[in-house]
Amino acid sequence: MRTSLIALVLLALAALYPLAFPHLLSIAIFFLILAGWATAWDILGGWTGQTSLGHAAFVGLGSYTLAILANRYGLAPWWGALSGMALAALLAWIWGKLTFKLRGPYFTLSTIAIAEILRLVAIEEKWLTQGAEGVFIFSLEQPFGFDLFDRQVEYYAALLYLVLVLLLVGWLVQGKFGYQMRAVREDEEAAQAAGINPERVKLIAFMLSGALTALGAAIYAVFLSYLEPHDIFFLPLSVQIALTAIIGGRGTLFGPLTGALLLVGAGEVFRNTFAEANLLIYGILIVLVVLFLPRGLIGAWRYRAIRRRYARSAQR
């Protein structure tokens, strides 16, 4: 009950943010989208234990699908978003079938390779993506009269996306499939002995993770209005998504949100305060968190709360 009340208060404050800070919407939109991406990544990387460094592939696929369908065929943006999600889920299924036989760092390396292949395809296939020149999104159909290029509309779309992903992941991890994901994460052989099919669980988790990432990418594409393969399929973007979840606390519902708040907020503060040295300070912050809080911020808080609870019960 207390957690629900806190969540409602935070949601109300987030809804009022554009009224209080109308000139700081761009950074807020990126924060919301990044938090949604990291939460989607955590379905695979945190709850199922399969570390991916190739989620920029889903970002690129979702973004370019919306742009191409809107520019060439005049389709409404929601059809572009749904098509991007379907393609991302299909890619994740094929990707998983090919790579889930690999374990540990080999799976992670394969995700980098596949994302890089898609980046090269986007550069070379000019007939489809206009290559390295990039593609502009000039106009979009206006749902219910809302201008999707308006920053306030984009902000609320990004907020709705994040809330949707959090609700879906919260519902997912509390059910049977959530227990199966955690069982696969802890020990695949033991999970298989208990009657769980690890490959099926990982495939479903990967497809959900990819589809939800592509949904956020559709909003990101409208936010940018210009897509270029080197930026959209960029390896550091995949790393940033993964780091956001890891630093916040992988395998926790609000860990990715906390990680996004820290990384985006710290990045903006350091950029304004330390000028050219901001990347150095930013990197040091990440190293310190990873070294001294290996469970992430929320993970460390939960661990200490559990230890205090056990200590109190032992004293009684």
C-alpha cells in the first residue's frame, strides 16, 4: 500500500513536470525513454540473467520502421510503432534461436556482432534507409489532434511508455513466468530438472524485451526527427542501456529507473559544471558505483534492508 502511494505521488509529480519546467523537456524525454529501455532490457539482462550489449539493434529497428512507413507509405505512427515491435520480436526470436546455445560472455559478444551487422545493413542499403545520409521524419498523422512534434506531447508519450513498461514488468515478474525467469537466471540445469524449458523462457523474455525497446524507439524517432545509422545503431547506446539497469540494480523493478535518474541527471550536472572534464567525472562515478555497489543502487538498498530485518529478528 505504501509503495503504491509513493508511486502515485511520483506519477502525479511527473505529470506536472512540463508545467513547472517547460524549458527542460528534452532532457526529461530522454530520461523517460532511457528508463523505459533499461526496464525492457532488464527483462532479459536482469530477471533472466542474459546480458545483452546489442539492444541498439532494437532501437534502430523500431526507429527506422516508423520513419520508413510514415515517409514512404504515409502510415500513421501507431502502425509504425506496432510494426517495429513485431519486427523486433521476430528478430529476437531468430537471434535467440541462433545464440542461446552460447553461455556467458559468448552470448554477450554475439549480441554486439548482430547489432553491428544491422548498423552496416542500414548504412549500405541506401534504397531503404538512405544510408549514412540519414532519414528525416517530415510529417506524421496527428492522433486526436495532437501534434507529435510538440515537446509536451512527446513528454507525455514517453511518460506513458515508461509507466506501461513498469506495469507490464511488475505484473510479469510476480506471476509464474517471473519465477521461471529467476530460476533460469540462478541455475539453468536446476530449472530444467524442475520441468522448466530454459530456451523457451529466454526466448519469450528476449522477444518481450526487444518489442518493448522498439516501442520506446518509435517515440525516440519522433523526438529526434532525424535518424542516422551511426547514432541509432551505436554500440555505446547499447552499453548505456545496459549500464542504466546494472547501476540502478538489475533484477529489480525500479532499479533501471533509478539508474536512469542517476546517469542522466549526473551527466547533465557534470556537463554544465565541469565542461570538458564532464566525461572523466561521469566515468569515475560509474566505476565507483560498480566497484562499491555491485548489486546496484536499489539492489544494495534491498540487501541492507533484508540484513537489518534478519538482525532484528535474531535479537528477539
